[in-house]
Amino acid sequence: MNIIITGATKGIGRAVATLFATKGFNICVCARNAQDLEALKNELLALNNKIKVFVKSCDVSKKNEVLDFAEFCLTQLGKVNILINNAGVFIPGTICEEPDGTLEKLIETNLYSAYHLTRSIAPVMKRNKNGHIFNLCSVASINSYDTGGSYAISKFALLGFSKNLRAELKQFNIRVTAVLPGAVLTESWAGTTLPESRFIVADDVASLIYNAWEISERSVVEEILIRPMLGDI
């Protein structure tokens, strides 16, 4: 089994890579920092030396780099069973006051990256009539927040992309799942004074993704919504 994960060196992406490595998946991952990628590769191989791990530095906000990463993955893996569109950036703000260019940055990173990578990988899944695509959306995909700004716009769009993709690919036996997590304690929350207990554990999100993949192909989990026990932050 083969899996592709974007933004895999931290947070949810890292948790997903770690879990699927223990399950025996060959893994192809990207992130911007090459040194972090090599460290992750070594850690995954230490967990399971029977798998293959391929890494490539990539800025997913740049279309040409996303397409290069897709070609790299297909060359290394051939068949792709799972695609995890996880890479993204969180910039809080308000629509009327956030810096000019914020919307473009967030759309390019959070939406276009998934769009371009999926368009490159889906044809292989369609030929095999098998595959599962997970798009990491957010509770900001369904709720409005005072400081949601362009981040919420990009995540609403990613959920819409997921819904349309589901309708388009079901005839090819390809499942599409939108994952909508609440706050996970990642670098985006650096400096917060909130206790760790108020945040979702990234490993829990990874477990839900694995469980959604593991069920019978006769069923599909279209959306996974997970929040901190005490509610949204």
C-alpha cells in the first residue's frame, strides 16, 4: 500500500505519516524544509524498516513545485492508494483589515495545492478504480469566526472542493473524505497561554483518518468533524 502526504513533518501530517508507517505503508511526503524531511524519513524507517519512504522539499503554494512533487511520487510509488492533502497555513485576521495579499497566500497554499496535486494523482486512481483522498479542512470550513478572515474563506472553499470531488469520483470507486478538525496544538498556536488540554491531539486525527480508510469499500466517510472536548477555541 502507498500513501502521499503533504506537509508531513509537523502536526497532523506527521501523526498520519507515523501511524501509516506502523501499518506498513510506503510513504511519499513533502514539506518545505529538507532537513526536517530527512529527519522524518529516518524516524519512519526506524519504526518500520520494511517500508519505503520518499521525501521531497516542496512549497505547495507554488504550482510548479506541486506538479514536480506529484511526478516524483508517481515515479517512486507507481500506484497510489491514499492521498492526504494536509499542507496548509493558518493566518488569523479580519477580511477588512488583514494585510493585502493574505487571501492570495491562503488560497494558494490551502486550496490550490490540493487542487493541483489531486488533478495529478486522481487519473492514476481512476485507472485502477481504487483510491482514497483526504482533504484537511477545518471547523472554519463550516463556522464563521471574528478572526477567521481569509483562512476561513480558503477552508470553506476546500470543503466545497471535497464535496464536488466526492460526487465526481465515486463512479471510479474512489472515496473522498473531508477532515474538519478543531484546534490542534501546532506551531500555529505558538505563544498561546491556553493549556494543552484544550487542544485536540494530532494522533487522534490520524487514527480517525486510518479508521475511515480501513472500513469496507462499500462505504465512505464523507466528513470527519472533531473538536476539543470543551468546544472550539
